[in-house]
Amino acid sequence: MPLGNIFMNAGEKKNVATKNSELASGEPEERWRLILENAKDFAIFSLELDGAVASWNPGAERIFGYPEAEILGQNGQILFTPEDRERKEAEKELATALHTGFSRDERWHLRKDGSRFFASGIVRVMQDRVGKQIGFIKICRDITDRITMEERLRREKEYSDTIVNSLPGIFYLFDETGKSLRWNENAERVTGYSTEEISRRSPLDFFEGPDREQVAQGICRALQEGHSTTEAVLVTKDGRRIPHLFSGHRITLAGIPCVMGMGIDITERREAERGAREAQERLRSYAAELESRVIERTANLKQSVQSLEGVLYHVAHDLRAPLRAMASFTSILLDDYAPKLDERGQDYARRIRSAASHMDRLVQDLLAFGRLAHTEVPLEKVNLENEINAALERFASEIKSLKADIEVKRPLPPIKANHAVLNEVITNLLSNALKFIPSDRNPRIRIWAERRDGQVRLCIADDGIGIKPEYHERIFRMFERLHGMNVYPGTGIGLAIVSKGIERMGGRVGVESDDGKGAQFWFELPAVATE
């Protein structure tokens, strides 16, 4: 008997659960029964054309609370809320299904005990083998928890927006590149620019002449020192000039330095100094309150970044095996089967081997970075002079082939560091000093150390191609390359390893350089008192 025959006449409704039938696809009724009984998270039931319940699975009983024997034969309207019954939503749902073949909805439903829950459901028309419409089947699921969560998030956003939009001045949040991330309604009202226009403008675009430079300096102070205040005249879209007091606080979102703050109209303060002081105090209070509200979210973002670094480490580790296999088989192909390959085939094979080797070096650098991020870094007394000598020995053949001039100012003082991590740092810095040299010049490298307030600063200077000041911070990030692979090969991770290694040892790292004038990389670590 086809599945459609579960829609019985009124005299057969109570016996529907005991009827023997087969699925339209030919599967036994027992399998169909097991499917319905085990789908406990879904209410699956059928209705006759007049809306009467004809079948009822255990999931429906669990969700709606009606036993099968009690619900069979009753009209499905009983499952709708009184207001939906008044609006005849049950009839509309079935009418839509009859017209289009199915009806989808998300609405509140009613349980037997009178409680309500929010469900997502779909109604499809049931047909017999000759295509005659004989009833409906409905499948729905309780999504109250999801709706509750969405509502909570919506309210939290409304609460956040209410706070930001209730501030008396212009609220702004932008990253170190000047990209605007968030602003309040006052920013649009005062400047006259729309949401889309503000999203495309830099913070400096709202100022002219000396004020533009003054605001730029204020942003730099905020990023470097953590906080700044600046008085400047804001130029609106229609040309009005409004003096404001701007504040900026440095925060970090997903590892990216940002500036958050407010701008307060100080037109009246220009006339009364006392009013200006009061406005400034209110500004600081609001900024401090906002900063405290983002601390928790910032901490969560930092944790996410650390988790991503862990994933990166494990993925990189698993990539090495297939890369080694690729390089090995390509070498065999070139060594043993080269005569069978034409010139183009040999070129392709060499490119594959070169790419695999480069990827393997990249993976090794990723693993080194991952180890720095996730392993313990105990510190001890380290002989800096021995570490420099060992690094020069590792690069001996390269130094000889490049005819490099290496000058080490001795003695070098001992420092507090981790031997393995310091080895990675010095190796990467020395490698860069030998690599980024014009082709018509032999490398000249100078190495020396300075004591500074209980710290030792080690400097490695070269006479290479140099680095423009605007790139001094970028070069320490992952995969930041200023030159193409065909000019200066590498993975773009070396200086990120240096930065992470010095950070894990509690030190600082930096560079002093300009385009075409060589580079002086340095790092500082605690000094060890000499005997």
C-alpha cells in the first residue's frame, strides 16, 4: 500500500498506526517506521485535505506534548496560537501548499500544556501514484533557542548602538591605516557625509592646512603612547568650519592597533576656557567608559588569534610529508627519465621541484614560528659572542662566495635569553644582511653591542638596499614582502620569527633604515652582570 494511503477516512483514523504499508519507493514499512520513530528532534505528521491529523511521530509527541492517540483526527489548527487561528494562518498554510506544492514558515506554535515555542516548518502536498492530491505532510523543528540567541544579540547591538549614539560628540574607531571601522550618528550629522561617504574617507580628510598635520601628529601619539588629545577645526561637507577637541585611545583588535575616541565641539570653549576644561574632563570620562566596554571583546579576539596560530602550526607540520615526496619523485624523474623528456618536460619538472622546495622552506619557517608561539621559552645566561661566532660559521661558505666583509666589535656582553630562540633570531637577521644587497656590491656587515639601562642592544648593520620608513613596522608581520621572489627569494616569515622570538624572551626589536642607505636591525634583551 503506498505511503499516501496513510490519509484515511474518518472511520479509519484511529487505526492508522497499525496499518501495513510500503513506501512509494518500495522500501518496507518497518524501515519507514524506524525513521519516523528515531527522528525525535523533528515533528513529522500528516494531515488530510481538511486539515485533520492523520499520522503523528514520536518527535511530534515530544515537541507538541500530544500523545498520538489523542491528536489523531483533530484539526491541525489546535497546534496554532489563538491569534494565528484568528488570522486563519493554518488554512493559509495549507492553501499555499495546494497552490505551489509546498509552504514554508517560521512561527510560534502551541503545546498541549499551553506553552509556546518558535518552530521552523515546511508543509508539502501528498499525492497518490496517479498524482491525485490526498493530503499533506508537515515537518517542523523547535528553534526557540536560536531565536532567543538572535534576539539577545540584537538587543546587545541595540544597547551598544544606543550608548554610542547617545554620546554628546563624534565617536570614531579606525585602524592604523586610517580605515574607519565604526562611528556614531553624530559623525554623519555634524560632517554632513553619508555612511557610505565616511566609510571611504580617511580621518585626515576632514581637515585642511596646519590642522591636518596637527591631527596626523595626534593620531601618531595615540598609536605610540596610547592616548592623545588635539584641538583642530573640522571642515564639513558644506564647507562649515567647526572647532573640536579630539581624543584618541590606542586599542588592539584582532592584533591590529586601532584608535578609538571622540570629537567634541568646542566653539563655546574658544570663548570660555572654563567650559573647555569641563568638556575635556567629560570627554576623558566617556572614552574611559568605552575603553572598558571593549576590553572583554579584545581579550576574546586575542584568544582567537592564538588559536589560529596553533592551527597554522599543525597544518604546516602535516604539509611537509607530501612536499618531500613531491620533491623526491621529481628529482628521480629528472635523474632517471630525463632522456625521455623533451626540453619543455624537463623544464616543467625542474619548476615542480623548485616550487616544492620553496614550499618546504615556507613550511619549515611556519613550524619555527609556531614553535615560538606555543612552546616554553626558559631564559638563562647566554654567551652572546659564542652565538655570533656560531652563526658566522654556519654562513661561512656564503660569506666566502659573496666576498662579504664582516666586522664584529668585541667583546660582546652576556645576556639573559633562550639559546635556541636566540639562534633563530640571529640566523634570520644575518641571512637578511647577506641577501638584500645590490648585485654590483659585496656585502659589508658590522655587528656590535651596547649597554642601555640594564639591557643589551645587539646591532647588525649592512650597506644593502635599505627600507623606506613607512615599511619599518610592516616587515615584521607574517608574509610581508617588499620585493618579488624573482628579485630576492625568501618566504616572508623570517622577520616575523625574529619579532615573535624577541617578544617571547621579553625583549624589543626594531630597525633603523632608509631607502638605498642600508639597514641597521637591533634587538634588546636583559643584560647579565659580569663577574
